[in-house]
Amino acid sequence: MIVLVTPRLRLRTARPDDLEAMHAVLSSVEATLYWSTPPHADLDRTAVWLRAMIDIPSGEGEDFVVEHEGRVIGKAGLYRFPEIGFILHPDSWGQGLASEALTAVLTRGFDVHGLDAVIADVDPRNAASLRLLARHGFGETGRRERSWLVGETWCDSIDLALTRDDWLAARPG
Ligand SMILES: CC(C)(COP(=O)(O)OP(=O)(O)OC[C@H]1O[C@@H](n2cnc3c(N)ncnc32)[C@H](O)[C@@H]1OP(=O)(O)O)[C@@H](O)C(=O)NCCC(=O)NCCS
């Protein structure tokens, strides 16, 4: 099992017993407002999602559940190299925890996996994610209309990227 430790968080490989905690996140209407799927209606839906997360072949991606004070509060990772994805339970928002998780995930992507860039695909209405990514140096590379069909609603995308060079340049020291 891979474990990444930050001042307040522990990011680790997902396990089947993360089901209830991840369902609490993925069934949240607030947390999934700009997510790629509607809120999960039942545990079975989350079980399928969690199984896919656990089964990501090494070399294709690396995703982590995020633990804070001993509880799973969400997930963050490069779920499909080189794309980053993250979601936290709303009870944990606004404390800089996503930012802390991103630092760990980006460090791992660039330092361990040797990625040339990390990319992200964000709904233009998702101010929190856009702000978070901008704080970490991501820049816009393009826009797409009607890129995701979420339930019955078409949503748009802003494509962003953080290059390895920009990551290294922004790094303290
Ligand atoms: C995006 C998300 C992970 C941010 O989590 P968080 O722990 O609250 O974020 P942080 O506290 O680390 O804040 C990061 C930055 O975003 C800003 N921010 C947070 N919420 C914001 C909001 N609603 N509107 C605007 N900016 C916001 C913070 O002020 C901070 O910027 P700063 O450093 O300039 O002050 C969380 O809102 C979430 O889970 N959203 C739903 C899932 C989602 O949309 N995932 C992304 C799909 S691409």
C-alpha cells in the first residue's frame, strides 16, 4: 500500500472498507455539483466506482483516498495519468486540505512518476477547483463546450495544465 503523509493528511491506496465514507462524499449533491456524474444514488453505485479505483493498473494511474484525523474525507490523485482529480466532503472544505493533498499528489506525479505535465478538466462554473488549481500554477490550455453529459445536462470544460518546468520553477528552494 502506498501512503503519502502531509502535515494534516494521510493519502493512501483505497480499500473496499472505504465504501461508506466515499459514498458519503459521492452521494453529496453539493460535492458533485460539477462532478462528471450525478450524485451516487446508492451504495452499489459507489461500490462499482471504488472497485474501479482500487483496480487502476499500475502505470495507468494512481489514486488515493484522503484521511484527515483518522477519517476518510475524499480522494485525490492522478486517476488516469497525467490527469488529476479530487473531491472532498463539504464538511472538510475551506481549511486548505485540498491544497495540501494536491501538493502531495503533484510531488508524486513529477518526482516519482516523472510526468512532463499534469492536466485537469474543470467545469467553468467550478470556482473552487479553478482557484485551487491556479494556486498550484495550472494555466488554461483550452475550452470545450458540451464535453460532458452529466445526467441529462451537457456541461462544458476548461482544460488546464501544469508543466514540469513550471512546477520546478515555482518550488520553494
Ligand atoms: C475543489 C475542492 C476539492 C476544494 O477543497 P477545499 O479543501 O475547500 O480547498 P482549499 O481550502 O484547499 O482551497 C483552495 C483554494 O480555493 C479557494 N476556494 C475554496 N472554495 C472556494 C469557492 N467556493 N469559491 C472560490 N474559491 C474557493 C480557497 O480560497 C483557496 O484559494 P486561496 O489559497 O487563494 O485562498 C472542494 O471544493 C470539492 O471537493 N469540490 C467538489 C469536487 C470537485 O468539484 N472536484 C473537482 C472536479 S474537476
